[in-house]
Amino acid sequence: MVIQIFITLFALIALFGVVRGFKRGALSRTGVVAWIFIWVAAIVAVWNPWITNRIASMLGVGRGADAVLYVSVVMLFYMIFRLYGKCENLEHQLSELVKKIALKDLEK
């Protein structure tokens, strides 16, 4: 099927991006392992749809594609939650830094 080839090519390009990001220092080892697992799992699932059907039946979902969609949405919400927390933390750190710089400038 065309969709299998398209998703495989996309996943391979993403894998190269993950490796390149790791080499540049943009990704940690944990991040690299997680992303490699996700993209390899996508390739395996595309070429062996019975795997997703089996997982769907274990989860009590009718079709494998539905299970993939549900799991993907949950993962996306989790990632958004983590990013939101990191943004809040960075905002707090930035505020503290600005306060320290302002107080230092005030002393001069």
C-alpha cells in the first residue's frame, strides 16, 4: 500500500533527524532511545497491522488503528503537559534572573 511506503519513509527521515539531533547535543540518550523506539514501532506496526489489532483487543478496542489513535492522543497530551511544566519552570527561572540582575544594577 502507498500509505505503508509513505509512513516508512517519514519514519526513516525522522530517525535520521533523531540521530542528527543526538550528535548535535540537542537530545539526551533517553530521548534518543524513546524516539527510536517510537519510530521503529511505527514502521513495524505499518508493515504488521496484526500487531496493533492484537494490542487493540487487549485494550478492549475494536480496531488496531483506533488503539494507535487513542495511545497517540494520550502520549501527545502527556508531552504537552511536560512541555507546559518546563515552560512554567523556565519562566520562573527567567523572572528570578531578571530580579537578581535588577537588584545588582540597583546596588551600582
